[in-house]
Amino acid sequence: MASEEKFHVISAKYQGWENEGEDFYFPVNFYSKEEAIAQFVSVEKFTVRNNRIVPYTAYEYDGNTFYTIIYRGIVDESELKYY
């Protein structure tokens, strides 16, 4: 029996989409944990709070901006979420 492929899972919340998010899968045989996380490039953004400009860190991946990313671990192919 062939072994199933394994994937790093990173959950990301879209910037400005009312907490909508998505899980992203990176094959373990191509990406280390650090390389998978590094696909989300940190960028400094600014927002206005209490009439002050405040910097914050966002993340960009595949043309989208996310306000948070979380590394969830490794899953087998059979555990992938298909929509």
C-alpha cells in the first residue's frame, strides 16, 4: 500500500473579509515547515485608531492580504478539506 502524501496546513484570515479565512496546504516533500510559513510574506500596513496612525503586520500570499496566519501542523492527504 502506498503511503499518503503529507501536507503542512496554514490557516489564514483574509484582510477585511469579516473573519473569513482559508486553509492552505503545502506538500511536506517540497516544503519544510519554515518554507511553508515563508510563503506568506509579512508586510507593514497602517490603520487609524483613536485618530492616530498605527502600524501592524499583515501577510501577503498569492495576491491576497491576510491579517493573521496560523501554522496548524501536518495532515495526511485523506484529511484534506475539499470544498
